[in-house]
Amino acid sequence: MSEVKKIATRASYGAALVELGKKHENLVVLDADLAAATQTGVFKKEFPERHIDCGIAECNMMGIAAGLATTGKVPFASTFAMFAAGRAFEQVRNSIAYPKINVKIGATHGGISVGEDGATHQCCEDFALMRVIPGMVVACPSDDIEAKAMVEAAYEHVGPVYMRFGRLAVPVINDRPDYKFELGKGIVLREGKDLTIIANGLCVAPALEAAEKLAADGVDAKVINIHTIKPLDEELVVAAAKETGKVVTVEEHSVIGGLGGAVCECLSEKAPVPVKRIGVNDVFGESGPATALLEKYGLDAEGIYKQIKEFV
């Protein structure tokens, strides 16, 4: 994949906000003293009067975003996933989700690929935290193209949306004319009959690579990109499970409560089949180069391939 164009989805987030800002004057952006890291700085440069730096006060930022939304603005509140989902959980729950306020949360630097920032900043619990909040849409894009489409879809959606974007540059895999993004609808990237691999975020590209490695061993894997964890595309998940008889989920998140949890909850009720959850196995991350950490935690193509091979 070294020759493939790579872009960090946090950069896609910033670029998408600028393009949407040109079309919609009611779009405003808030950040918590992290505009350079979250890439909202490009919006600030283009529209300084529509950007608010709330300082290192994420809880307050969520309250400000909720207040702005009640005036007809569409606020995108931006900070690291650890602070958006973790530190500000109460405000997201009570000030945004409970009254059904139209706030969009752009959470960057999620997962162990945050790298050298270490365990305190490598949020592998955000999907679970946000998914349990009633009415919250939870999504994570696989590449630059999907991230930009997701931001636009979030703007169009009426109600709270949580989006996770990454720090690490990832391959562009959706650069094709038939690509279509829709919140709550998964995308089949590869057909197969022996098992189904369901992935999201930066795990989609290595999942596709793992499927090719499996094919060389005579294992035909279907690959689905479930970019929206909530609402889950249950129809697609159930159909794939019934078709292939085995399911593997892959995510840069704890195996508890995220994509794997959502898929297992769905299949246990509607189509019980053997499921293998690949992710962070109920441990904290550690400081180190992002690619080395992904390899250590089995989330690179080789690690995914080996775990699936063992499961099959």
C-alpha cells in the first residue's frame, strides 16, 4: 500500500469544514485550544468570525455548542476523542443528546494510532461511550473521501452526531465513481462466501489486505465497511452473516462496546453465528510509533490475517 495516496482523516475533517463553511453561513466551529492538531485551524483562517477557541475547557465548549445550536447555528465542536467522549461525557449527554440539540462532535486522535501521546490520550472507549447515549449517531471514516462525505452528511443530519477522525495518514481506498456515503448504511468492498470481515476506520484498508492474503490460502472473505456504528446497518450485517456463516469484526477500539459489540448484539438476536472480535483487548495503549503499535496490537494487515486464519 506504500504507493497509495495517504491522508490523515483529521486533515480531511478540517478541509471538509472549510468547503461546507463556504456553502453554509450557519456553520460554526469550536475547538478547545487544539486547532492545529484537530485541523480546525484551516477553518479559523478562512472564517475567523465563525470560529471560537474555547480554551482547555471541553465541558464548557459542549455547552456553548448546545447554546449556539438553539439559535439556528450548526456547531462542530472539535477536540481529541479522549476529551470529547471522556472528559465532556456529562455535557454531551445532558446538554446535547437529552434535549436533542443539533450539535456535531468532531473527535480527532482516537485509538492507539495516536502513537507517542501514549495511553492517556489513546481513547479506545469512545465508540462505547457515545453509542450508549440515546439518539447519538456514531461514525468513523475509513479514508479521506469518506471523512469528507461524513462531515457533509453530519451537517445535513438533524440531531447530535459523534465522528472520530485519526491522526495517522491512511490509504485512500474509496476513490471510485460508484462510491456513495450514507449514514447508517454499510458498504460491501469485497464479495466472499467463506466468512465476513466487518471493519471501520483505519482498519478497513488492512482488512482488505488481510482478505487478499486469505484468498491466497483458499479462504474467500467478504469485506464490509461499517462506517456508522450507530445506527448499525443491521440488514446488511444479518444478510452477510447468513450468507457466509462466520463474522470477524475489526476496529481500532476496545473489543468491548464498539463495532464488535454492536455486531454481536445484533447477531445474537437475529442471526447467531460464530464471531471473532479483533481490536484492543481490554488493555490500555502505550507510547510508541503508530505503525509499530498497530502491529503490536494485531491491527495491521498481517496481524488481522493471522487472527482470522486461527479463527477459521
